[in-house]
Amino acid sequence: MKVGIAYARPTSQIWRSFEMPEGATVRDVIDRSGLLRDFPELDLTANKVGIFGTVAKLDKPVKEGDRVEIYRPIHPDAELLEKKT
């Protein structure tokens, strides 16, 4: 089945798609993507993950066409920074 993965850095966005076997999980997609190797700052104990904007657990099975996303933490002062601009 074809699935995708997305990760947005402050300066760029990464989007990859590939084939995965039926029964693959969010973790399987992340492992296959190579993002953990390419971006060592990613820490799945700290970064939330999801599918199409909905937070998901690493063991959640993916379906054809799903987009797995790795989310960056929000800066603790993000609201204050927004109000200043």
C-alpha cells in the first residue's frame, strides 16, 4: 500500500512516499522513511506523531493513502511571540 510521511523543520518541509506492506504501523513507516537517521534531533519519546493531523500511537496500523506526520514541539513562548508581531 502507498503511504507518505511528513516532517516540517523551521526552514524546510520533508515529504516522502513509498510502499508499505499491509499491517504496517506508524512506527514501521517512520523507520522505513529514514527520517530518524537523517534528522537525529527527532526523538519519538518527545515528538508527537499522527496521521493527517490527528495524534496517533506508534503501534497504530496505517491504511492506504495515510500521511504519517512527525510534529515539532511548540515553543513555550509561542503565544507571546505571536502577540508581539
